[in-house]
Amino acid sequence: MSVIYILWLRQIKRFSRSGIRIVMGFVQPLVYMLALGYGLNSVFQLSGRGSYIQFIVPGIIVQTIMFSSMFWGANIIWDKQFGFLKETLVAPVSRMKIMLGSALGGATISLIQGIILFIVAIILGFRPYNWTYVPLAIVFMGMLSMAIISFSAGIGAVVNDMQAFVAVNNFLLIPLFFMSSALFPLDGVPTVMKIIASVNPISYAVDAIRMTLIHQSHFGLWNDFFVLLGTLIALLAFGSYRFKQIQA
Amino acid sequence: MGPIISVKNVSKKFGDFTAVDGVSFDVHPGEIFAFLGPNGAGKSTTIKMLTTLLKPTSGELRLAGHDVTKEQDATRKVFGIVFQDASLDDELTAFENMQLHAVLYGINRKQVNARIEELLKLVDLWERRKVIVKTFSGGMKRRLEIARGLMHHPKIMFLDEPTLGLDAQTRNLLWNYIKELNQKEQMTIFFTTHYLGEAEAVAQRIAFIDHGKIVASGTTEELKQQTGTNNLEEAYLKLTGTQVRDETLDSAEGNRERFRSIMKNKQR
């Protein structure tokens, strides 16, 4: 068994044993999907843009993944506070492997949550336009999970207390989510918002998943892919660099 | 054969504060060595430097011949450690914690299960191997940590206040394990404690550290002679004074303390 695998497995075991976390992960996105999806559906349709539920599901999937991934960084703080981190830091393995194994575990969990939300959406009436593209959407979800996880690992490595971590999270994630193309189409908004959304990598993740699930795109799938890939690489570098700097 | 632990002129500064100030000492193979001092004297900082968790500001540390700062991975293979605070994964079982450690230390896959069984039996936790660690008592956790630390046959075992918060029975049991390991496997033991009686009973050699400096070292007999006192506790107080020290908690420890007090209140 490799180091990366056992650390991945650790995350999966921890997750599967905490029933409450599994459930809590869905409540917020579900509320968004129901309240916004059904609530604004008629308005959206009146303006001739089709079903709002169809439109919003990719955005909500991205939200689920973002928040679950970001919350994962709290695990590092947890491990620091409860000492388990020291056990891994004195072991004769590279920090890169420790970080990668744990991050892949976290990303898998976020991805599972994203997929479960997708299934819930289907039960509620969402239909992807072509099922053969669904695996591609899952690839994009995976990339987003890994990017946010790396970022949160970096923040978790620097911040030592939970309150500060939650504050940093809210300060960064909420604007990133709302100022993206997750909840509204970009072609109808004021220029300033369009510009903000266009420099926000979350928009590209939403756009990629929206293109693969409902065949609507603002930036084009290749642009989405490259921005997402670039973001993933940059954040992975940030996360592993910060993680290497930890001194216990 | 040279010393198995060699510390030469090691200092560690945190900003303006000098936690460890030009410390030098040697520990010989197979020795039980006690590292004693008041809170905030620099004990844990020294252990962290010896175990690759902190880099020294200056000086040289060697474990079994390996330069601790330059050959980190080689160093990490030769020691086992029981930290001052728990370092188990609470959400995993005892067996899973052991398994994880085995993989981290690259233990031969075929031997892993037999080794885990042997060690868990040694610390009387084999029956509880499938229990989630969260439900363990403080003493059980400490025993599990000792078993885990032994997994990769370390030449040196660091024990940072291993008996803190444990009852007399468990303390007695732990020291018996430790002495047995020392004798059977010629394992070098490096430990800290605030119970001076324990140090007097177990340690072959002792060093006192205060304000980041070694103030005295030797066998219990030598220390008593040097200070003209009757036991180790008196010698200790004579050398380090009777003044109570304020230890500033680093933020992680501070949080842990706060969290624990919250949990304790909740349980009431």
C-alpha cells in the first residue's frame, strides 16, 4: 500500500463514519436549488431563456463542490490541533505525498457530494442534454475539487484557529460564488459584473459543467478547460508550498 | 561506539526570544536519559529539533550518525516518538492507526499484520483493535501511541511527558514496558517528565535545562553530590529555583486548551 493511498483511504474512512457531515453537505445546496430554481423559474422563463432549474443546476453543483472542498482545509487545522499532523510530519515520507494523499481524499469526497447532488437534481427534474457528456462534466468537477482543496490546504497550513479559517472562507468563497456565472447568465448583466465574472475562475468551472450538461456556454469549452487547468496548477503549487512550510 | 544522540551548541530563536541557547549534550546507545526542566525551559523545543519538526537556528544535531537537518528521512527512520499531546487519528480504530503508521514507515507488507498483533498484545490493546480511538481513555491512547512508536524498530524512543495525566497504575505499567524494551532491544530512551521520582527511578543519566541552557547533567548520584542534596527533587529545585514559570502557549496549543475546556463543559 502506498503512502498516498493510505492517506486517501484515511479521509474516505473518516468521511464515511460521520453521517452528519454527509447530510449537512447537501442541505444548503438543496435549499438553493429549490428556492432559486423553483422560485425564479417562471421569471426566467418569461424572459425567454428556458428553464431556470436547468440553468442553475451546474451552478449549484459547483457551489456544493466549492464549499465542501474549502471546508476540507479545516481538517488540516483539526489535525494540527489534535496532533495527528505531527505523526505524519515526523514520518520518513515527503510532505508532497502527505499533502497529495490527503488532498485526493478530500477531492474524492467533494466529488461524491457533487455527484450525489447531480442525482438529486435528476430526481427533481433536471435533464442533461446528452448523457455521453456527463463523464466529462465529472472530470471538470474533479478538477475544481482538487483546485479548491489545494487552496484550502494552503490556507489551513497558515491559519491556526478555526474561527479565522471560517472567516477567511466566507470572505473569499461567498463573493467568488455570487460574482460568477453560477446563478445568472453573463450576457444580460452590466459590464462591470461581466468583467468581474470573467476574471473569476469559478465562472469557468460553472461554464464548463454547464456546457457539458446543458450545452450552454459563455466562454467556450476550451477556454474553460485551460483556465480551470491553470487555476488547478497554480493552487496546487500554492497549497503544497504552504504545506511544506509548516513547522510544528 | 560514539553517542547515539549528539547535540552540539544548538540554539533556537523565535524572533527575539531564545528558546534554546547553545545547548550541548550526548546520549549513549542503550541509555535511558531524562531531560528535565520547568515549563518553558526549552525541553519540547529541543525534542522538536531532534525529531525534524523544527529547524535549529544554529548548531548541529545528530541521531545515530545522521545529521538531523540535512538527512531528515534517514533520521526519521531511526527514532520513534510519543508526543506530549495525543497524535492519534481519533476517528480511526486502533488497528487502522497502526496500519497507517506501518505504511508511512514503509514496513514490509507481509510482516505488517503480525507486527501490529505483537505490539498491540504487548500493550494489552489487541482485544480493542477494532474500537474507534475516540472512545479510548487517556492511558489507552498513550499505550497505543507507544505501540505505534515501536512499529518500525526505532533505535531511539523519544517520550515527551509520557505519563502526564495518567493514574499511578498506568504510569507504573508504562515504565515497565519502557524498561523492558530498553533491556531487551537495547533501545535508547530519551524522555521528559515533571515527576522527578520517575526520573530518579528510571533514568541512568539526567540533564537539567532551564532558560534554554543545560544547568547540570550526570547520574542521580552525581547531581545529588554536586548540589549537596538528598534526592533528585531537591537537586532540581536547588538548580532551577522555586519560582513558578509562566509558559506562553503557542496558538495551536492555546486553541487546543480552549477547545478541551469547551468540550469538558459540554460533557458536564
